Amino acid sequence: MKKYSGNHSVNSKKKHGVIRHSGLVICSILFILCSCMYFGMFRVSAKEIDQQRTSDAIEICYTSRLIEPGDSLWSIAEETITDGYGSVSEYVEALKVMNHLDSDTIHAGQYLMIAYEKL
């Protein structure tokens, strides 16, 4: 009479477990590789954008302007506003800060500090 060995079913279960474990390892490695490639593309893209910004950098310069009779802070702001400001009122506020002004009132004969962009 042949004796039954239970090793066959145990070996089969071990082999199935090894195959399942190997599949999980391969899937994990593929996921990590895809993630690295995906985020690596963003890193390169961000680096290119930073380089472009640096090459397109705008230098802010300052000059003084003699206030003439009839000039107002608003008229000067409308003439000298740069693209960096969203509106004339925003630029008027910036001029007030630059020139330490408490109000919009300016007088002929005074000098006003003006910011301008230099490429």
C-alpha cells in the first residue's frame, strides 16, 4: 500500500504563495518606477519655468520726478503705471508708500519717487 505524503499540498501552497508574493513585488516596483518618472517630469518642468523666469527677469528701478502745477498723484500714476500693478489705485497706494505720503495730496515743486521696470 502506498503511503500518502502531505508534502504535495504544502509545497503547492508554498509555491502559490511565492508566486503571489513575487507578483506583489513586481507590481510594487512598477508603481514606484512610474511614480518616479511622473514626478520627475514635473521637477524638470518646474526647473525649466524657473530658468525662463530668471531669463525674463524684470529689474525695478527708481527715478524722481518734479511735480508740476496741475499734477496729481493719480495723473502721475496713470502716466507711469507698470504691468506689475493690477490697477491705478493699487499703484497710487504703492507711490504713497514709496514716498511716505499719508494722503493723495502733492504740491508743485516737490519731487516724487517713481518706480519703473527695466528689462
